[in-house]
Amino acid sequence: RAARRGVLLMAYGSPERLEEIEAYYTHIRGGRPPAPELLEELKARYLAIGGVSPLAAITRRQARALERRLGWPVYVGMRHWHPWIAEAVEAMARDGVREAVGLALAPHASRMSSGAYVQAAREALQAIEPSRRPSFRWIESWATLQPFVLAVARRVREAARRLPGDAVEQTAEGTLALAPDTRVLFTAHSLPERIRTWNDPYPSELERTCQAVAGSLGLAAGRWELAYQSRGRTAEPWLGPDVSEALERLAGEGVGRVVVCPVGFVADHLEVLYDLDVEAAAQARRLGIAMVRTASLNDAEDFIEALARLVIEAGPEDG
Ligand code: FEC
């Protein structure tokens, strides 16, 4: 008989009520409570997107859809909120899962992103008696997974068609030719620049995703670039250029239309709905740039299929 299988699907986590924001923010900051001004500023951002982020609900929908597609149980564990990664790992052991695949909903490997999710899961596993401990295969990166790249490319093509005027010059089967004043701006969450001191793979993994998406669209070099968003409110330097710097420069170069594609994220949440849809969109308007944002992958069928393939390829043989 086949051993019982399961998937640990790890996500960032999100507060589901305004009262939870302080504890959530404290956890993100490694246990240091935020100053009152910072907390108020964060609450204001959540209020601007309706009070709560849709992230937790979307993560649950992604998990249910993946479970239906695979026919194996999928356990959700969050990095910064309930249900914690440790709780999910414990539930897997309790349910008798023996062979597991662990995967973070963050496509790009970094010690400060997917690596930290896996680290949290490994620590949780150590707390479980060896006889009950599921064996795990870890997926730490899927930056160039073909169905993921194609799903993003599809959304870039669809978003470009929403730009005004003649932004899209012609689209042969699957390719995207943009007018000279039109760009694709890929974005990802910034990280402190010190990640470069340990040769963290994050910047190069992002570059590879963007190259792959641009390549699959046949997008000319010079028609796309990568910028970082949502940098932390700390004094140390963060990876750049920031989206705001990129938009400013593009406007100066006469670019009038931009497709923003948050390629580092796979769901709608605060960093997409506020940092891009409110903040970057307002800046683009001031600069006279027509900006559209690509639809998030969320629980769309093509994205769930991409995740399923990833799990099946990593996972135990049938039998
Ligand atoms: O919708 C929601 O409720 C949550 C949205 C959310 C996502 C997300 C993804 C990433 N973060 C990453 C790194 C950092 C680093 C810091 C940091 C801070 C915050 C704060 C909030 C927040 N993050 Fe986040 N992040 C989300 C939310 N993040 C809120 C705190 C306020 C602020 O700074 O804006 C800095 C920590 C510090 O101050 O010490 C670093 C990375 C990702 C994407 C990949 C991944 O999921 O790991 C990297 C979604």
C-alpha cells in the first residue's frame, strides 16, 4: 500500500482582523514591536484596501484547489500568522502523513524568503518524534518552472491589451510587440542589500524569471525591466531600483504606458493592492503614465496546474 502523502503549502500569512495587525507586524519584525507611528501607518494601508487583506482567504483557496487537483491532503502553514508552519507540520504527523512535499508560495529562492519558510518547517519537524515524522522533499525555488512562466506571460499579454491607444503593435501567435513608448515593469519585494554578501540567489532568480517571461512573449530587449517594491522602513540599503525610481526615470525617457507585473508574488495582498494599485498608480498618474497591473495568479486553473506539476515532479513515485 502506498504511504500516506501530503503537501505542506507555506505562505506569508496575513492578519484577518484590524486588531491582529500589531502582533503580526511584531512577528514580521522578529519580535520587536513597531513604533506607534509605524503601526498606524500600516493600519492605514490595510484600511485603504478595505480593512483586511484577501491573502489568507486566497491561500486557503489555492490549497483547496491544489488538493482537488492532486487528490492528496494539502496543509497550509503560514510564516507570519496562524495557522503557523509548525502547526501544519504537527497536523501532518498527527494525520499519519509519511511522504510529504514542502513548497512555499514564493517562486524565488532566498535565505530571507523561501529559505526561511523551509527553515521554519525543518525546525518544527525536529520537535516531532522520529517515528511520527513525515519524510519531506523540499521545493525551494520554481523561478523558471515553465507553466508558471507561461501563466505570467499570459497575464502580461492580457494586461498590455488594456493599455490605451496603440500600445500593442501586433501580436503574432503568443508574441507581444510593444510600441516604443510602452514598457513592462516586473516587480518583486525588495530585500536588504546585504543579501548580496552571502551570494543570495534572489536577484538572479528574479532576473531569470523575467528573462523567461520576456523570452516566451518574444518581448524585445529594452522593452522590459525589473524593479523592487515595498522596501522595509529601515535605515539600511535595500535592493533597487525601487518602482518609484523606475517610473520616474521611464517618464523622463518619454515612456507613456507601463504594464506592471508583480512577478515575485502569486496572490492579491497588501503589497499588490496598496503599494502598486494605490501608491504606484497615483505616481504614474502624476507622471502622465498610463499604468495597468497584471492580474494575480491566485487560484486560477493554470497556476494551480503549475503547482500540481511541481509537486508531482518532486513527490514520491506512485505505488
Ligand atoms: O496582505 C498581507 O496582509 C500581507 C502582505 C505581505 C506579503 C509580503 C511578502 C514579502 N515580504 C518580504 C520581505 C519583507 C521584509 C520586511 C517585510 C515587511 C513587511 C511588513 C508587512 C509585510 N511585509 Fe513582507 N509581505 C507582506 C507584508 N517584508 C505588512 C511590515 C511593514 C512594512 O515594512 O511594509 C521587513 C521586515 C523588517 O522590518 O524587519 C524583509 C518578502 C516577500 C515576498 C516573498 C515571500 O513571500 O517571502 C521577500 C505578501
